[in-house]
Amino acid sequence: MATKKATTSTNKKAPAKASAKTSAAVTKTTVNTVSAPVKKQTLGEHVDGSLRSPRLWRALAAEFIGTFLLASIFVAGQGQPIFVLFGLAGIVLLIGAISGGHINPAVTVAAWVTRRIGWLRALGYIFVQFLGAAVAYFALHAFLGGATQPTAEQQMYGSTAATLYQAVDIAKLTGKEWFVFFEELLGTAILGFAIAAATRTTDSLTKAFTSGFGIFIALMTGLTIAGYASASSILNPAVALTLQAYAPTVWAYAVYILAPVIGAVLGFIIYDLVRGKNNA
């Protein structure tokens, strides 16, 4: 009887040992299956990989086309807010799904600062936006060369040669530069707030008209304030190139580049603060 009890006791302990061995094996297997840390890309590898991406090149092409169209609309409509509203809304409908529809270097900088896009894409966007605006100027200027010039008799009655719409020369606004600087800053802050809201929606129609009405409100505000100083409201450093706004003075670059960038960044940041993380 004693022998049977001993045997029974030994058999009861066996499953416990087997269970311990199984647990150890599972633990060992789990430890062995932990993935190795991912190797961090070098700067060169990141740039090379990004430049090989067809999505980046499609986005750059979209921003080029969009800025070309916006600059052309701005000139054709002489900067009137209602024309720019529908022009921007239409452009965002066309290219928004491809590039996000920034079409403005100040907006691109603000999107980069608030981590909506990477630095390489931001640099590419800014380059093609200025390029698109420059091509718009040369294309419109070339077409202007085919316009019929008024005769001497017509000039006597007040007819003038056709010219491209352009911004008021900032060099002629001596003493009013700070006034125009803050007008551009305020206008792009309004625009940046609207574009930041547009980036948070997935509906293309809502995004397009949020951007369109945003620039409408911004231009209405900007033009009203700029009118007191007999200045122009542009709110876009690239379009300012098309409008020949960059005079050989530091104020021209401060007003039409620095002020819009600061304003757009403030607009994006304020929107994110108002929206809050819970609504992201």
C-alpha cells in the first residue's frame, strides 16, 4: 500500500513539472520573437526615398498647377474677393485630394510648423508655388503683347494701353509700411485659421468652400484696411511675385513674405488651440 501511495504522489507531481517546462518554453519563445529595433533612416536615405515616391511628384505638380491658376485668377479678377473665393474653391476641388491644396507658401510653412507635413515636402511645395506664380506672370505678359494698342486719337480721349493688374508699389507708401505689414499679418491669420479647419475635414466639397470663404473673409478684411493706406492686400507670397509687388526695398519682403508667414502660422496654431485634442 505504501508503494502505491508513493507512485500516486509521484504521478501527481509530474504534470506540475511538465507545466513548468511548457511555461518556460513559451516564455523563451516569446523572448525570441521580440522584433529587433527598426533602423533609423539617415537624412540621405529619407531624401532619396521621398524623391522616389510618385505621390510626392504628383503633389508637386498639383501645387504648381494650382498656384498658376490662382495667380492668373488674381490678376484677371484684379484681386476682387468674390472672384478669388470661387477660384480657390474650384482649385481645391481639383487638386485638394492630391496635394492638400495649399497654393500659398505661407500656408505651407504653417502646415510644416504644426506638423501636418514634413520639411522635404514643404520645401518642394514652396519652390513649385513660386515657380507656378512666375510662369503665370510670364504667360499673362506674353498674351498681353497681342493686345491691340490704342491709337493716338484714342489716347487723346483717355484710352490707355492694356496692362497687367499689379500691386501698389510699397516704396510709394512711405510712413505706412507698418500699417500694411499688420494688414497682411491679420489677413493671413484669418486665412490660416480657415485652411487649418479645412485640413481637418475629409469631405472635398466642405474643404473647398471652407478654403474659399476663408480667403474671401481674409481679403475683405485686408482690402478694407489696406484701402485706408492706398495699398494692396495679397496674402500670398507667391501671388505677390505675379503682381510685381517685390520692390527693391526690405519693406516689400517684410510685408509680402514675413507678415503672411507669421500670420498663417498664428492662424494654424490658434485653430488647433481652439479645437483642442479631444476634437482632433
